Amino acid sequence: MMNYHLDNQTYAKILTMTPRGDSDESPWLFLPDELLLYILSFLSQPDLARVASSCQHFYRVAMDESLWRNITLTKRTDLSDEMLCYIGQHSPQILRLLQCTGSTVTERGLRDLFKGCKDSLKELNFSGCSGGALTGDLVLLHASSRCHNITSLDASWSNATNNGAMAVADISKRLEVLCVNGCQSITDEALNYVVNRHGSTLQVLEVFGCFNIKQQCLLGMAQNCPNLRVLNMGQCYKVTDKLIRQMASKLKSLEVWDLRGCKQVQDESVHQIVRCCSGLQTVTLANCPLVTDVALVEIATYLPNVRCVDVSGCRNVTDFGVRAFANNSKQLTYIDLSSTAITTKSVTLLGSYCSRTLETVKLSFCDITESAVVKLVKNCPRLHTLHVIGCKRIRNDGAIKVANNKVAVELGRK
């Protein structure tokens, strides 16, 4: 669609040119359909439904299929069979039900939903949903019975099991994204099945907290998924340093690797990662207690295009490691150094050498001064998020806001 930017003067001019005569009707009714569609594209689906109920003209425009291809509902507590049927009738290509509750939802509602979008649905995300039939395998089994074109599935935090994940993998023609974070019942059986059927097309795999997946299964996944770009295996505590090194040699297309909470990860595995996965842009090593400054130096030296780094909770990370980043990482936009051993010196280095690119900086529970933070936000024009929770020498955000009032500061206290 075209990009419209109307100021008040232009809008008034349009109204004078509109042939309304003496009509008392709203000027909105005289807008071109294309412009009205653009305006309505900023509304959520519930709001579109309200607009559609106002008059026949708005109903016609608000029901345009282009506005219903992507349906997203977040934290709704009133999902019902009738609402799911209504959604299905619009044949969405993308359906996201995020952290919704449907205590009255039954299997009839799921049947009607997926019957309506059986040919159109490509992306299904019901992460964090609960209540009634809106959990785990029931959603997956009903989806798999009708929707054969699903390429992206996110069933995180839904209590899904092997049965549901394997059912979708069985009917999908081409599965590219699978996220089952927090689904602790997922085991080697499901992951092996997915990899055997879709290993060549799988690009995103997230199994955060699926601690029943064994090392041999993860290694087999790495060997058989050559196009994998995103891998989240955080809190898979059975992962060893040796396994990470073995996997790194196979995952050469990886761009995002999340290893948070993998307690056995050491600098040696980071050494292997940065040399084998040269395209990595996001590296998460949060709460990996054996990671030190050596790992940061490796990342800064061999991943010059890295954009996001999280080493929060790594107590052996100091100013020395941050200095390497400041000198070498010219595209860094996100860094989390919370609960590390850094000092004010690191804040000064970031503000001096990474100022052009930084957008998010997290420094919670670090021994830093307010003056250093003020200098950081003043020097970083793109900075929009700053976390300084638990920093005892920062009492309020007054001086920080004066230096840069566009930054959202999180102090962790009211």
C-alpha cells in the first residue's frame, strides 16, 4: 500500500474537495477505499469488528480480506467457540493467539476454527494459551487434521507433547519453524521425527527448557539441519561443552544461538562457535558460570558483525572483555552485562566506542556510577532502552532523562 502522511491542513483541503453537498454524513465515508484500508490496517481485529458493525460502508471495507490475513490476539480472557469460528471464517494465513485464556473453548470451537482456514493457514502460534481445549495437543491435533500448509508452528508454554508435535510434522508439506519452548514433555522421539521429515527445510528451532532431549539427539539435529538459522537450547542442562563444539562444526548457517543456563558451556566451546558459525549475529550465554572474558574477546575478534550479546549472570566477565567489544564490535545494538563484574569503566567504553549503534543496554546489579550512565545515554542517539535495576549508586532517573528523554529507563522500583 501507499504511504500516506496527512497533516491537518492537507486533510482540511481534501474535505473541501469532497463532493458532499449538504450531507451531514461523516467525512470518513467519503475517503477513498484505498486510504481507508490503510487507516484500518493499524487496528486490531476486535477493533475492526467494531468498525464493521457501525454501518454498511465500513462493514464492506473492514471485512476486506487483506485486513484479516494476519490475526493476532494477545492476552484475551474471553475466547469462546463462537469467536474461534468467526476467526476461521476469515481464512487467516497467520494466526497468533498469545497468552490467551479460553476456559469455555471446546473441541467444537477448534474444529470450526481450523475447518475455516484449512487451506490458508501457514503460521500458527498459540504460545502461553490455557483454559478449556485451548492447550497443548488438542490444538495441534485439530490443526493437523485439516491444515496441511502450516510452515511455522509455535506451541511454546502450552504443555504440548510428542503426539501433537509429531502430528503437525506428519501433515506439514514444509516445516520451517518449530518452537516448543517450555514443553517439558517433548523428548527425542518428537525432535528426531521432525528432523527426519523436515531437516532440510527447518530454519528455526526453539527447545528452551526441553531438558528431556538428549545429547545424541541434538547432535543428530545439527548434522541434518544444514539451513538452520536460529537455535534456542537454553536451560537444556544436559548439554556439555564437548557437545557444543561438535554441533558448532555442523551449524555453519546459524545466525542466532541461545545457550542461556547451559552450565557446562566454557570458553573452549565459544572458541569453536565463533570460528565455525561466522554469520552469528546474536549470541546468548546468560547464566553460563564458566564463561569468562576470553569468550568475549573471541566473539569480538571473530564475529565483527555481531549485533546482540547477552552474558548476564556471567560473574567472570569484567571490563577487560568489554574493552574488546568496544574496540571491535562496530554493529553492536544490544548488550546485556547485568550481574557481571564490570565497573564504570565498561560503561564509559561503550559510550565512547559503540555510541552510534547501541539501542538497548542492560547493566542491572552492576557497580556503576550515575555520571557514567548519563554520559552513555548522552552519547548514544539510538539508545531507547536502559536497565539499571539494583544499581545502588543510581537513585532515580532524573539526570538520565535530562541527558536523553527518549530512553526508557528501568530502575526496578516505583
